[in-house]
Amino acid sequence: MNYLKDFNLTDEQIKSITETIIESDVDINIFKYDSDKVIEILNLFLQIGVTNLYNIIITRPALFCDTVESIKKKIDKYEDKVELANLLNEDALNLELIGLL
């Protein structure tokens, strides 16, 4: 999962993410072997200005089981992307606002 370093995540954060995924019963293989999908989802958040990707992953690792298209549609339903990014940067639990929690 070293590709997560490209998103400015540290080794310690990646270790924490791995532990959280295992504890949450999310299929770790998504993060290990479907890195393209994980990267694409993380890039969706980056494109709207979300910077706390670590908290997004930790708060909702099951999010990455969803399809990229589904997540994009949910993000697109929220008209004010700047406000959405601010809300998600403030608290990853605000994923609930767009049906991702």
C-alpha cells in the first residue's frame, strides 16, 4: 500500500489504515490489489479540495468497496464543492451529507 505515500500519507498512517481496515472487516485486498480504484477515489476527493484523505479512509474504509462511478455521482449531487470540501476537511463524518457514511 506504498502508493498511499503519493497522497502524503506516512508509514505510520498507512499502518494505522491497515489495522483499521482489518478491524472493520473491509476486504484489505481492495487496498492491496486494486490500487487503481483506490487512487481514482482519492483523486475524486482531491479534485474538489479535500485534503484530509487519511481521515476519510479511517472513518469510512468501506467507501472503497463502492464503485468510482457511484461515489462520483454522490459527490456531483452536492452543488457547492468548495463547501463540501470544507465540511469534509473539518470532519470526515460529514461524508453522511452526501450519503457516503
